[in-house]
Amino acid sequence: MALPAPDLDDRRFQDLVDDAKRLVMQRCPEWTDHNVSDPGVTLIETFAFMTDQLLYRLNRVPDRLYVKFLDLVGMKRFPPTAARVPLTFWLSAPATAPLLVPAGTSAATLRTDADRAVVFSTVEDLHVVPCGLEHVMTLSGAEDERVPRDEPLRLGIPFPAFSDTAPRPGDAMLVGLDDAAPRCLVALELDCHIHGIGVDPDRPPLLWEAWTGDGWTRCEVRRDETGGLNRPGAIVVQLPADHQTSIIDGCRAGWLRARVVEPQAGLPRYSSSPIVEGLDVAVIGATTEAVHAEIVENDVLGTSEGVAHQRFRATRTPVLTGTVECVLEVGSDGDWERWTRVDSFADSGPDDRHYVVDGADGTVQFGPAVRLPDGTMRHYGAVPARNATIRLKRYASGGGSRGNVGVGAIRTLRSSIPFVAQVENTQPAKGGVDGETMQEIRQRAPLSLRTRDRAVTAEDFEFLTREAAPEIARARCVSATEQDAAGAVVKVLVVPAAESERGRLRFEDLVPAPAALARIAARLEETRLIGTRVHIEPPRYRGVTAVVRMTASPGSDTSRVGDDALEALYGYLNPVAGGPDGTGWPFGRPVQSGDLYAVLQSVPGVELVEEVVLFGAHPVTGERGPATDRVHLDPHSLVFSYEHQVRVEESR
């Protein structure tokens, strides 16, 4: 018995006719006569018959030939995308001399019996600059008056960190370093205290900022032992990458400041200014961006045969062309010539030293030669000389969803660097996406051929958006008629592929990366119709809190059942991987308590779901609305789970 051959398109004649008539009713409602006697229906049936014949022939094509056809039309698999993460290098002692952490420095997660280590590499050189204290000033925001504090600090005379009276928003203490320290971690050792009532030491109304040339930029506070200048201790501040020196009141320094701001609701203000009795500054580390990849150098691919259209394969695959610059050289020892990577050979001439890299399988290809009608040969790109060595001097290999590791997972330094004690990531790695599979490219190919690099329909915009940024999870195009907007305005809603922990997502992880938005904008700008305006933004999220009461089965661990129930709720009400089909919560679908009853009842150990109450919640503040059994969503918004609560009772 022959093996059953899969149909590439299972539609038949009547299916095509029915689809066409449904489109007629949607797009041309004034056409009401759909009888077979109508000439328009006759045309529909004629084209359906011709299409059915094409589908019949298409379904006779084996899968291998289908893949070959895709190769002939230039379809390539998308390579994986590498996750990125800020990586912090902590020094064993405060820096006293300049230190370089070179690009390509490797760090990794811990290796276990079950999982191999996930390796990350820095993408650029990191300079650690030793800095000391140069100037100190205090600023009264109301009077805009700066008071130098260098002399009192030198003599050990205490001085107020802000104004002499009760500090007000805008008051600040300015600290000047003897040099700019971009990307460095600066530790400020403070001997300070507050007379009288202070502020909440866990959430002080204090903002640390650094001067970057374009203004003051907020800095991340890694550690605050002073509790907002309440007591002696150290404050570790992460300076931005564009930190610069500047002149303030005639004093040149690399400035940072602690500025008083309005406290959060219900929290106290500064009742009196903190008193500073001593201050010292040192650089104890630095932070740079790393990617989930290993840097490979001097990879010899082979020897040229001196003919056109040669192919070579890299030792390590896949090759991440967009992460680290891929450098290819042709020649021999001592005489190497660098060639230029291009996307295609369409514009390459016979003397252009160009090559193309297929990142998915790591293939390096040189230009072909095409015979013209007059018998001559046209070379698209130069041909490497015979017996010349082909090598990739530098490239990156890696990527994939394995790189989306959590906070603190990267802790092993694989490159030896003097005076570096440890490495860590204080933020989760984001953006890692697996490479495209053959099944996925088979589904993408018809859409790609249909759009032909033109964004006309909503499906075209969504497809081109996913093509420009494979690391995003979902894209939805909203036309002007759907959003009641005037003019040719198209809105593209982008949902990033945020990683969840036991189903839980952080709201800030649902903000698309600026680099991805820039690529999408550039791609749609090339393909949109003239006169169409495109807005790219994340969708609106409606927060939902579910309060659940349930009974556990006899002998079940109530705490375990509660944890599993919470995981089921967060996993189901998930904009990226939730919903009825597990591909993300449908846009505009309301949340109903009845759906949650079914989800919770399937959790192991649950005997009976007693009650489910829903509350609309602000996704940032958590402010709740009234209790309900149905939370409505706008047509193009998504759900976001906010602090579900589950109470599990023992069975009686």
C-alpha cells in the first residue's frame, strides 16, 4: 500500500466558489444575485475551476520538490535571534588604573547534569575608568542657588546635603568625579544621618541622575545602604553609557546628582536635610551589553577553485550576521583581503568583492555567473583567485530561546580578566528566538510570494512586521476604518516574545525593544503605499485580577494545589502564550469567569471550584474596579494578569 501523500492545499472547486461568494457579500454587498444564471457567478465558477486544476497539479508535487521550488525563488530560513542582556563585571578592589574588558569576553550560566551552560559574549570593548571625588555642591531648587561644599568636606565640617531648611522637590546634592565614567559602577561611601524624622528607607523620595551632554539622565541604583541618606553606608550607582564631563559654576567634572522628588502616595517627605560628614567615591565595576553567542575567530572555510558561485560552510552554525559584524577575508598568510557582505548579488558587478551569508546553515556563497543571450558571461560579484584561502576572521554563533535566562543566571566568567572578581546579570535576557523550521517556512512562503514586498492589506502589514522582527511574538494591523481614524492611517500593534516564569509576565517586558521597532518602521516605510501613514506601538492592556476559592481533593497538598492553580491562571490569561489555543490571548476577547472555572477544574488535586470573582485592574498601579463575572476588552486590546489570588480549602 502506497504512503498517503499530503495535500499542499486541500480546497476543492466548491470550496473556492463558496469562499468567493462570501467575499462578494463582504466587499460588494450591492451584488445580491448569486444564482448560477448570473454572469458574475459564471466567472467565479470559471476561475474556481482553473484554480482547482492548479491545486490538483500542486498537490501532485512531492515535498522535496516543493522545498526545491522555494530555494529557486530565493526563500531562506530565518536564523535564530540572540538574546541580549546587560552584563555587570564586579572588580575585586576599587579601580586604581584603567582596565579593559575586551569585546568577545565570555560569561555563562552554571552547567548542570540536565542542561549545558548558556554562553554570552560582550559585543564591544568596556573601559573601566578609575575616578575619585573632585567637587561637591548643594542646590536649592527654589532659589536655584549652588553652594560649594569642597572646603567643608576637606576640613571634616558637616554640611546639609540639600537646603538648610526642610528639603523640597528640586533640591539636590551634586557630586563631581575627576573624570567621566561611562558604563561604570560608582560607589559613594557616605557618612550621613538625619536629625529628626526621616523618610522611608526602602522608598526614599530621591532620584540619582548623571550628566550626559543632552541633560540629566536617570541612573539605576544598584545598592543603597544609607536608606536615602538616613545613615552611614554605601550607594552604588550605575552611570549611563553617554556620561560626560561638564562645567558647572566653573568646576569641570563628571557630574552626578541626588535630587529630591515628590514621594509616592502615603509616604513621608524629608522633614530635615540629611547631614553629610564624609564622602568618598570609587569605581567598583562596569556594565556592558552581551549577546547569547560565542565569538569565533580565524575559521578557515577552505580553498578557492577559481570559479563562480562557490559555497563554503562555517565550522560553527548558525551564523548571527546581525549580532556581531561578520568579517570574511580571502588570501594567504600575511596578505589578506577583506570582502564585503551583501544581502544579494543583484547589484554586484564583476569586480565587486561581495559575498552572501545564509545565517541559518552558515553557508558562505560567492557571486554566480550568468550566460547572456549573446553568449557572453555576466559575473555578479568577483571570483576569489584560484588556491586562495577563504576564512571568516570573526563571526558570532549561537542564539535561540535558550538565551532568555532569568535574573542572576549568568555568574561564571569564562574569560580570564585581571581584577575582575565576578560577573552577574541584574536583568533578564530578552529577545532570543529559535530559528525558523522547515514547516514554518512552508507556511511563510505563499504569504511572502503574495505580498511581493508590498504592504497593501492588513495581512501584508502583519507578515512584513514579523519578517522584519522575528523576535516579536504577535503583530496585529488595525486599519483606519477599524479605529475610526481619518485618512490613510494604519496602526500596527506589536507584542514582544516576553518570557514568563510559571506563566507570570512582567508588564515592562511587554514593551517592544526600540531596535525591533526601528527595524519594523524601516521595513514598512519601504513597502507601504504612498500616502499611507503607519503607527507602530504596543497594544493596550486590560489588567484582570481573579479571586478564587476552591476545595482540594482528599489527601492533596493545599499549598501545591494553590501554586498549580495560580500557574494555570497566569498561563491562561497570558497575552503571549495564553488563550484557548495557547498562542496568546485573542485580541478583544472578554474574560469570563466561566472560562476560568473550566481551566481551574482541570488542575490536579482540585475537587471543586467554589467561586471565581473577576476584577478589572490597572496593569501598573493595580487599582481595582468592581467585582464582576465578565471583564470586557476593547476590540484591539489584550489581557494582562495582575496578582491573582487563590484560596484552597481542605475537603471535608
